[in-house]
Amino acid sequence: MSVVFEHVGVPVKNLERAKRFYCDLLGFQELICVETKDSPIYSRIAFLTNETVRIELLEAKGDVWSDAPSGRMRGVMHFAVDTDDIDREFQRWLDAGYEVKIPITFPNVPVPGEEDWWMCYFYGPDGESVEIRGPKGECK
């Protein structure tokens, strides 16, 4: 038996805004977007993909966010993306207007084989935490 990671579901407040974030900033492409008439919680669902991962964006009906601390998303702690230059990627996210959660820092527990890699975190459009990992660029 083998198990392969297929997708992650991410609840969002605004599906169009979330699709712009994942497609424009992270390079995903939309596979399908449908209305969910029978769901009591979600109004629309979109599947996005890149070469290795699928993301299911679930647009919530009404205000299911009201009990979430600070209005931040619940359900997914964070997801991580790799880059070949963390300094350049950090600046790209700043320029796109996203809020820094944790600035570029060396990880407390470096992964074997990635001892020269660094990380930072940003908040996505619905408060999801996005970890960006990679080697330092010219600013070593």
C-alpha cells in the first residue's frame, strides 16, 4: 500500500481574492470552480494545481469566521513553499502587500541537508500562515 498526498483544503472568505493570491503569487492554475448548492457551510469551491500539489479553496457562506481568534483562519496551521532565494522572495511578498508574520530567520531545527536554508512567514489573504524556505541570496 502506498499513500500519496493529494490536496489540502483551505477555507477562504473571498474566493476571487484567494485565487489571485494562489495563482498570481504562488503560480497555481485553476482546474475547476463550482457552486455548492447543497453545502450548509461553503458557497463555492475551487481546485487549483501546480506540478506537484492541489489546493481546494472553500469559500464560506456567511460569517463562519466570527469565533476565530483575531479573525485569522482556522483549520490549517501553515503550509510551506521553497524558493531558490529567500531574500528576493521575501521582498516580492512585501511588494505585493502581504503582512510579515516572522521575518527571515534561521530555523530552530534545520532539516538535514538544508543547513544553509532560512525561513520566514507571511499571512495570506485569509490569515493563513505561509512559510517560505530557502537559501539566502546575495545578502548572506
